[in-house]
Amino acid sequence: MKEIRNICCIGAGYVGGPTMAVIAQKCPHITVNVVDINAQRIADWNDTDLSKLPIFEPGLAEVVAEARNRNLFYSTDIEKSIQEADAIFISVNTPTKTYGVGKGMAADLKFVELCARQIARVAKEDKIVVEKSTLPVRTAQAIRTILDATGNGAQFQVLSNPEFLAEGTAIADLYAPDRVLIGGGEDAAGQEAIQALAAVYRNWVPKENIFTTRVWSSELSKLTANAFLAQRVSSINAISALCEKTGADVDEVAKAIGMDSRIGAKFLKSSVGFGGSCFQKDILNLVYLCRHFNLPEAADYWEQVVKMNDYQKHRFAKNIIDSLFNTVSGKKIAFLGWAFKKDTNDTRESAAIYVADELLQDRAEIHVYDPKVPAEKIYADLEYLQTQKTGCHPEGSEATRDLLNRVTVHQNPYDAMKDAHAIAILTEWDEFKTYDWQKVYEEMLKPAFVFDGRNIVDKAQLEALGFEVYNIGKGK
Ligand code: NAD
Ligand code: UDX
């Protein structure tokens, strides 16, 4: 297998965008073409105004500025980029299926299949095809079957190289990954392909951190890693409910158990519930696989992680309604944060969407401020949830229009909080800690409630100002 000198990445999203920018920056001798069917997204990646990049990620703009138009290119010419490439990364979205067999559980692989068919149709020379998207175990077999059916003489090697970056820290994660995982065929050609891809990463990743496995182990490791991480969050969130009943403090419990080196301190931060495009989707996919292979006990075990997360979001919303004298009808509730975590503009599966929906069903007036999420995204998230719940397109539905009319998005946090009955903190943006809480208190209706879904503000300080403060997992 020849050295990789030209890469095509199909999918210019949260994974393809940052990952390829870092490969291009660290490997100036490799040409990297990032392609997408979404022309607007590609135009945004090419925008000379770096604040217009489609993804907000600390440090990303600097990397793009260095490599773009040197050896990093964004385009919609997918076929040309496939033809020129030695290695083609598939980084397209793999959402949960919303229809037919496996609806609500299985990963929808239609975009991946389309990529495989396009590669099969266009490629005339040997290629390495890299699964960068998160895929169910044994997808490489399906991709291989499609590629091998071309009969045009080109030889393909399919590798699994899952991405472990987390949003908000993507550039740091890509610069110093805990490991790069590459799975491939066990025959000589498979091993050669693995080494060709490993050589790309060796430009900046120490060789001890590059772990090669058989392809099925690599595919399954990605789902497993996300399931384990999410399971830790659900576990500590389950304990937070018990803390609230018993007078224990979940942050103290988390610290105490995290000091045990067998448990470790990370991913034990209790919250309003995990969000993001990966955790729920990947666990549901794992559950689906377990059921498919007739392992119902294993399936039920992992499904509980998602159920616990739903419970946590619901518990937070219910506590707001209960505390506001059993109704939020007509009451102004300020939402600080809409993104699923800080330092990203991504809102997929954000807890904020579900909490807002529950309060809107109780006729609240929601006023949102998020430093990075645009208003149209917030409305689209709520509208999409109505589609999911009702099974039909909500456009024109009076109930949905009424619901969206009760949502206002602000550019200034103080406007969002002025005259509010309550503030709900949904995302842990650092700037929320720096607000003039005295001014906020003076401008709110009394009693002034704060529901801190991230445990980031100083409870004692706010209580001293007169606020009624509710945290996650802090018993009285
Ligand atoms: P995304 O939705 O941000 O980006 C996917 C892109 O693929 C979109 O721009 C879409 O237009 C494009 N696309 C879809 N079909 C295409 C086709 N046939 N041809 C060309 N372009 C096409 O998704 P993402 O967050 O980047 O996730 C991609 C994959 O990576 C998923 O499988 C996800 O599970 C996995 N992953 C995501 C993260 C994360 O933090 N977001 C981390 C690790 C792994
Ligand atoms: C996750 C995985 O961490 C990453 O390895 C994988 O590649 C993609 O999925 P991401 O979803 O971007 O990354 O962010 P992550 O930091 O894992 O947070 C996910 C959600 O869990 C967020 O809503 C976050 O606020 C929440 N979380 C995380 C907690 O509530 N408590 C924690 O201790 C950690």
C-alpha cells in the first residue's frame, strides 16, 4: 500500500471539520480535501471571515487559518476529491433512525451507504476507505460488499478509525489524543493499510498511543467508550437524586469516590442530564445491537443509562414547576445556556430543549440567552422536537405556533433575566459566573429563584443576596 499523500474527507461537520484541519496542519506534505453535499457549509468553511466558520470550537479558527488553501481545501466536488485521494475518510452523520425497522434505536446508515456507493462508482484506482463516523459493529463488512461489487479492478481496504474528540475541546483532544484507534483486516494487505494510516498520525502522535486492532474490535470500542462515559454521568445523576433527599452533597460524594484511583475523577459531574449528538444515539445503537444478537439482559442494562438521563431532565423541569407554586403558566423563566455543554455552538440533544419543552407545555414564557447559539437554531430545535413527539410536521400547527410564540431569544443576558420569576442554568458557560448577580436580583420578580442545572454559581453568595437557589444533588 503506497504512502498516503492525498486525503478526501466526506462530511465537513463537527468531526470532519476539526479532524481534517489538524491533519492538514500537522502534515503539510499531505493534501486534504474536505467535501460535503451541503454547499452552504462548504461556503462557510471557505469564508475569509473566520468568525463565520460553521463550527465554534476554541483554537479551530487559528488552525484553519494556517492550513486553508495551503494543503487544506473545502469543496462540494466530491467525485474529483475521491478520484484524487489515496485515503477517503467517511465522516458523515449517523443519526438514530426515525422510520421503519429499528426506528428510535438503530443507527441510520443511509448516508454512509451513499458514500460507499459513490466511492464504488467513482474510484478507478486502489483506495483506503476509513470509517471515521461512529458505526455499528460489522459495518465495515457492508461497506466492503458495496465496494467490491464495482468490478472495475480497483482494490479497497476498509479501516475503522473512530474519533474520540469531545466538542469544546476538539483541538486539544486532536493534538494529544489518549489513543488513536485503527482497526483493519488481518491479512497482509489489511496490515499494510493500517500502517499507511498510522504513518499519517505518527506525524504528531507518539507511536505508543496508536493502537491497532481487528476491525470489529475498533468499531465496537467506539460505542463502548461512549456507553461507559455516559453511564458514569447517569450513575452520578442517580446519586444526585438521593443526595437531595438525604442532605448529602453530590459534588462531595463525586470527589470522595473519584479519589479512588480505581474509579477516577473524570465524568462524575452531576448535571441536568447529558446531551450531545453522540451519547444517546450510540447507547441506543448498542441496545439495538444487543437485542439483534438476542442479548436482552445486556440491552436492558445499557438502556437504563438513557432512561436515567431522561429522568434527570424531567426531574429538573418538575422541580421548577413545583417550586413555582405548581404552575409556570404565564411566568417568565430565563434560560442561561442552550448548547449541550460549554464552548460549543452545538445543541443536538441538549437538555435545554427537553426542559424548555416541559415548561412550555405548562405554558411558561421562556427567555433564552446563549453566547454562541443563534435564535433560529433554538426555534428549530423546539420545532423538531414537536415533530418527533407528534410524528407529523408541525408547520402550520396551531399548538406549535403557540408554543414557539412563548419563546424569546436575547442577545443580552440581563434582558433575558429582567422581570423573570426564575432563572434556569442549562449550560456551564464560564461567563455566567461573572454576572452582576446583585443587579440581576434587583431586576427580577420576588421571590427570585435560581435553578442551577450545572452547579456553577456560588449558592451561598446568591442566597446572601436574597435568591432562592436550587442545585443538582445538594440536600438541605
Ligand atoms: P455532522 O452532522 O456535524 O456532519 C456530517 C456532515 O456530513 C454534514 O455536513 C452532512 O451534510 C455531510 N454529509 C452527509 N451525507 C453526505 C454525503 N453523502 N456526501 C457528502 N456529505 C455528506 O456530524 P458530526 O457530528 O461531524 O458526526 C459525524 C460522525 O462522527 C457521526 O457518526 C458521529 O457519531 C461521529 N462522531 C461525532 C463526534 C462529535 O463530537 N460530534 C465525536 C466522535 C464521533
Ligand atoms: C462525547 C465523548 O466524550 C467523546 O469522546 C466522543 O468522541 C463524542 O461524545 P461530547 O458529546 O462532545 O463527547 O462531549 P462530552 O464532554 O462527553 O459531554 C457529553 C455530555 O455529558 C454533555 O452534555 C456534558 O455536559 C455532559 N457531562 C459530561 C456531564 O453532565 N457530566 C460530566 O461529568 C461529563
